[in-house]
Amino acid sequence: MSGRRSRNKGAAAERELFKKLSEILGQEITRNLEQTRNGGADTVDLEHVSLEVKRHETLALKTWWGQTCEQAEIDEKAPVLAYRQSRRPWKFIVPINFIATQDSGICAFDSTAEISLEAFCRLYQGLGAKECLSA
């Protein structure tokens, strides 16, 4: 896939996911248009969460998780990876500590959990902005 086509597919995936998140969370979630130029998470609208969105047929979860953790460390936010393959639902990878203790936890891939879009939204809403990360 060419560079432009791949970027367009990625942008379309972000818009698709952010529309769903906006509907479920009841807040507007938009693309971070500065991400290509300045780096950063795919959206800045999720408080205390650094979200990376991937839309690929071939999964590279460990590689994507590494990228997600690097960005989250820069942002000082909890790493969250959302991904989807064709004709499959959105899945989210989060640190186990994020679920259990609201701490972003260790970024080791074997210390993560895969959850659904709905579970992520319930988790995000239940934690609240202040409790998403421990100090």
C-alpha cells in the first residue's frame, strides 16, 4: 500500500473509531491533526489516556504496543492501543494495572489485557479523569 493510501486508511480508521467513542462517551473525540508533524497520540480528547489507533489486516501487536508506550511516556499518560481488522470489532490493549489500580503500570506486552470497545468505554467512564493515573 502506498504511503498516501496508508495514511488515508489510518485517518479513516481514526475517524470511524472516534465517532463510536464520541457516541458512547457522550463527548466529542477528534483526531489530533498535529500528530504527523509533531508526534503525539491520535487524539488529545481522552484525558489521561494516550491512544494509538491501528487498522491493519496483519497484526503487529507487540510492535504497536511499543510505539504506544513510547508515546504515552512522552505524554505522561496511560498507554492504550486500539486496533481493528476488516470485518472484526475494535479491540483495545491496556495495561493490567490500568484496569486494577488506575496506574498506567509496566509497558511489558505480557502485562496487558485485551478488551472490547464497550469495556474500554465503561472503564474510562468509571475511572473518571482524576483517577485515570496514580500520581
